[in-house]
Amino acid sequence: MSVVDYEMIQVFKKELELCKVREGEVFAVLSVGTLLADYAQAFMFAAQMLGAKTFHLNVRDHTVENRAGVIGKTPLAGNRPAIEALKSADMVVDLMGLLFSKEQLEIQAAGTRILRVGEAFHILKQMFPEVSQRERVERGAELMRKAKQMHITSEAGTDVRYGLQQYPVMTQYGYTDEPGRWDHFPSAFLFTQGNDDDVHGTIVLQPGDALVAFKRYIHDPVKLAISNGYITDIDGEGIDADLIRDYIESFEDPRAYAISHIGWGMHERAAWYHMLATSRLHEERYMNSLSFYGNVLFSTGPNSEFGGSNDTACHLDIPMRKCSLFLDDLEIVRKGKVIHPELKAR
């Protein structure tokens, strides 16, 4: 029997307490191959300490295309016994990565709450969730639901408008305690999807903005022209424009050019540079980038997690620095800093 780190068990127990795991609940861990085997064991121990009935479902990785940014395809696809087992659980810790998949949506629809975990352990501790973050994220979601338009600008030339209210607002604050809810430990941001055909303007990616799928940062400016919810032109002199252009083209799917979700980061302990500072041995190292305080989280590709019809496998998350964001006439972020008094970290 392998040794499980005591500190890891205690951190995971504290996380599961936030998720309201309790005696008599059915708790499952989903993993693939040998990836994060120590996490799987530690979560099982932690759940058992809280009185839950536990099982570990491990599958072999034989179906997932091995390239950055491909989403929605998992080794769970077509495995009905495994899917039904997960649907029977009250909570699943996902160490595989089900996001954007039909399997995840089916499991959530059964009322199972899902927690995605994949970052290095020191990141889980650094960004461990707090109830106050949830309160601020949920307040931001209230403001976003009321707005009819989001306007984003920057001194670099970004000027883009999103029509809102066709799609729901989603929140992430690092834990899940409600039936059917998905979250990612750790995280703190909120986002929505622009109305169909109603995203127009220009995005200018600046040095330091993150190309999450490639685990690198923008070096040379890239200008994206957007009309009717789609990227119509990608312009830039450096390698970054070539990377974005060639990668999207490689999918041979016109829906890959669609504008996906938009929102902003709310985690005051996240650091934008951590994608380079974190060990490459871990599967993920991007939640700092998605969550850091005041980033504007621009993305391209699918809208299926909002109930939309675009399920393209091409997805690019690009957290942008130094932007300003308005909900109608209400200024939320100014030059990369959250300024709305009800949303500021204290």
C-alpha cells in the first residue's frame, strides 16, 4: 500500500467539508491511468473520514487526442457502466477532465455535483477557497445577469461589445455544495456567453496575456477582428498570431472561430505568471491564469456548457491583462483592477 501524505488528506478533507460531503453520501473519484493517483487516495481517505460511502473509478486513457485545446473528448465516452456508476454518486471528484463533454452534462443532470481537480498541490493550498470569495463571485453574477451589454476596452486597442442575457451566467469559486453543480478546485471567476451573432469589435492581445492551451504568454501583439460573434481576421507580425491562426485552422471547423465565454477573475491570491512558475510534471497549471484578480477572460470555441449548439473541439482561453470592463454603464474592472466596491477583495 502506498503512503498518502497526511497534509494532503487534511487539505482535501477541508475542501470536502466546503462541498458538504456528509455521512451516508455516495462519493466517487474518477481518474485515468496512473495520473494523480496520490490525489485519488487522499480524497478517498478524506471522504471516508466524513462518513461517506466511497468508490474509485479508474479508466484507461485510449481515446483522447493528445494535443492542446482539444476538449469534450474523454476516455469515458461510450462506457455506459462507468457513466451510470458516476450518476449514482452524490459527488464526484474528477481527476480526468470531463469539461465540455456530453458525459459530464449527463452526470450533472442526474443531480451529481462534480469537482474538477488537477493542479499541483502547492497551488491547491495557495488558492484554497474562502466563503468570502464565493460571496463576491455571486454578487458579480447578480450584476452580470441584469446587464444587457458587456463592453471591454484597453489602451492597446481592444474595443468589443457583447450582447447579453440569451445565456446563463456561470460562477466558479472552488467548491460545490449544490446538486448538479460543477466547479474547479481552485478557482474564483465568473463568466457568460455573448448572444448569438451579437459580439462585435476588436480584441488586441498584449504581451503577458496568456495562451492557456499552449501554456505560454503572448510575446507580440495580436489583433482579432470580430463580427456577428465570429473571428473574421487574425493579424499580427509575430509567432503568436501564427499559432492562433494555424491552430484554429487545423480543426477544419468554421465553428472554431466562434467567440465563446467572457468574464473576469476574482481571486486575489492567484498570480498571472504562475503558468511558468509551476512544475510541468502536473497535468494542469492554468487556474492562476484564469482566476487572477482583474483579468478579463476572453475565449473562443464552444458554448455547449451554456446549453448552446456549438460543440467544436477547439477551445482557447486567453486571460487578458490591463483591460477595462463595463456592464452597461457600470464599470467593473479598470485597467486590470476590480474597482466595483461590492466586488473588491478586502
